Amino acid sequence: MHKNLMEHLGKLGRAVLDLSSEGILLTDLEGNIIYTNKSYAEICMRDGQERVGQNILQTNPYGAITEVLLTGKSVIGKKHASFGSNVEVLSNAFPIFIENQMVGAIVFFREIGEALKILDELAKAREDVRILSSKLEQIERTKDDFNAIIGRNRQLIEVINLARRVSKTDSTVLLRGESGTGKQLFAEAIHNSSKRRNFPFIHLNCAAIPDNLLESEFFGYEKGSFMGAGQRKTGTFELADQGTIFLDEIGDMDLKLQAKLLQVLQSGEFRRLGGVKLIKIDARIIAATNRDLEGLINEGHFRKDLYFRLNVVSIEIPPLRERIDDIPILVRNMLPRISRRVGRIVTGIEDEALAKLEQYHWFGNIRELENILEKAITLCNGEKIKAEDIYLSLLPSPESKAIMPLEELEQLMITRALQKFGTSLAGKKETARVLGVSLTTLYNKLRKMGKLQK
């Protein structure tokens, strides 16, 4: 695969990439680094040739190119630290296809300070902005839109059609649905089908970032604005200008920050922490939640005025148990991708195993389906998944007649998972993975359950 990729790149291609002022890194499908250009070394302040032969999935598991390799989808405007340094970069990464097969991935990145300088210069020259938009439009043709949402269920199709119509407007969207139903996938599709698709899509999980850091993540801060602020930090809103901000798990946002968010949504202006200059931005907001916002309003945990500002167009994504007829097509779509990630050759699933999946209640929705398939692929002996490879014991059986509040059910699932995997850090990490939440979200839920000290 290395040879095939490098042959297609050729000497001329490498020479052109070496002239780029952006850092460039190229990997094969397994994540092995096969090329870095000269600007990579200058931006990351390390020898790029030392990286060749290393595996990006191991050295930088949270980078943009890793996300592309795991999902097969392009990643635009991802902010992260470069491997082995404190340099913060803004990356655009894309899958590479040869003869309609994905064979690797490539990432283009700039140091964030340099990227912002370029954006400032472009903002002063409209002609340059038009040129940049034209180039980005060519790149964006590789991105997925609503075709990435797999399913033929009638209820799902109605939701997709509504989201398509909304994508052609600038209206604020509130995506509602249980955990694991695909709210982020809908947010990306709306952005990629909108007039803002040539500008950043920035995903911010409000529950995964501590409340005291969320404001600086939103709005950034000036150098010296507080202890430890050694340099200026650009916030999410500023980076997403002209693009889309996806505020995931909005129902978990602190009340004080809700008030500041409302002010920005109303005025389109904000100040960095410690700053005096008003910064004006134009970014579309897509919010998502799996919580009962109306109930949170009644309990005093969510602002009614922010609710009305976000709830311009509400889209309710159906849970998997209401679209069981989509399970066969979802499984067929997931198997090749998960098999590649796991490193196993699994070509199909037996009818009895598929029937077992179709009879299940799916509390964790599509995310849970993906986790169960990954475990089945890992454990199965042959090239087809059998019924005995489908492991569902962590969750109530389909025959269970018990009905309980969702919050109580969530606590039950967490308790069962901890009993199985243990309460050590490793056990909590495995619990978070199986339940399909981040470790930070798990800790927040454990605190609410009284199993951790506040």
C-alpha cells in the first residue's frame, strides 16, 4: 500500500507539496506515516523524517488525520496540539481514494497564530476571500452530506428531508434525541449542505469541558488575563467565523455561561477574557441535547430565553428501536469500517445474529450497535459474525417488562458496567467506552449519582 500511494504521488507531487507553506503529513490506511513535507518540520519544530514509519493512531490519537482514518470522512478546522510539541495547529484532513477505494489520508495544517494572521489579511481583501472560497469549494466536494446518514426508515427519511430544508437557511437548529442517535452526523450534514460549507465546522462538547474552562474555550483569552495565560488563545467562536459551531450536550452548560452565550447569539459580538476589543462574528449555531430542556427550565437549570433562541427549528432524531428495519443496512455499512479498524477480515453476519440484533431494545442506539459489532468482530472465529458472537448482557434483555425513568435506567447501566469492569481508572475508561460516553461525562454522571466527591 505504501508503494502504491507513493507511486501515485510521484516525484513531481512531492516537490509541489514541499513548496507548500502549510505543514503536510500523509499516511496509509493503517495510519503508518509515509511522508512529511519541509513545512512540517518548521511548524512542529522537529525533524519530519523521524516521523516516517511511525503510526499516527498511536502517536496522535486525537489529531485530525486520525479522525479521518477512523471515520473515512473529511475533517475541517480541527484545533489540536501537534505531536511531541506544544504547538497548537488548525488542521484540514481528507481521505485519499484510488480507484474508489480509500487508501490513506492527508492533513494540511498551520500554526494557529499564523492561520489567524492569514484570516485577518484575507478579511481586508475581498478578492482574496473569493479566491480562498473557490479553492475550498474544490476541496469540500470530497465531503459527505446527508448521504452519510444511513437508513431507509420512513420516520428517518422525514427527519432527513426536514434537515435538508433547514440546511439551506441560516436558522439556528436544535437537534434532539437520545444518546447515540447520530446528532453530530446530522449537524455535519446540515453544515456541509449549507452555504457555509467552505468555512469551519467546529464541534464543542459542553459536557466534556469543565465549566471553569468552557468560557475561555468559547471566547478565548488575552495574554496575562489570568495566571498561566502565557499567550493569547483564540476561542471557538472566533475560529468559526462564517462557519458553524456545533454545541453538543447544550443541556449540561453552566447557567452563568448560558447568559453569556445568549448575549453573543443576540448581538453577534463578544470580548476575549481579559480583552477590551469587541469582536464581531457571524457563525451559525447548531445545538444538540439528549436531555429534557423543558424539565430543566422548570427546575431552574436552563434559561428559558436561551431555549427560545436555540429552538428556532427543532429536529427530533428517532431512536434505533423505532427504526429496526434499518439494522441490516446499518450493519452492512459498519462491518467494513469496523473490520478495518480492528484489523480483522469479517465479511458478513449470519441471519440468526442479525435477528438477535433486530430483537434488541437498543438503549444506546447506533453508538451501542457499533460497539457491539466491534466486540463481535474482535471475538468471532470465522469471517462471519454468529449469534453467539453478539454480546448484549450489559443491558436489559428484550423480554424485560420493567419500565423505569431514563435517568434511573442510565444509573443502572453505569452501575452494571462498573460491577463488570471495576472502579479503577482502567475500569472507568472501559465503562465509558462501552456506554459510548467520554470519561469526563462518566465522571460527571458519577458525581450526580453520589459515587464521587464533588
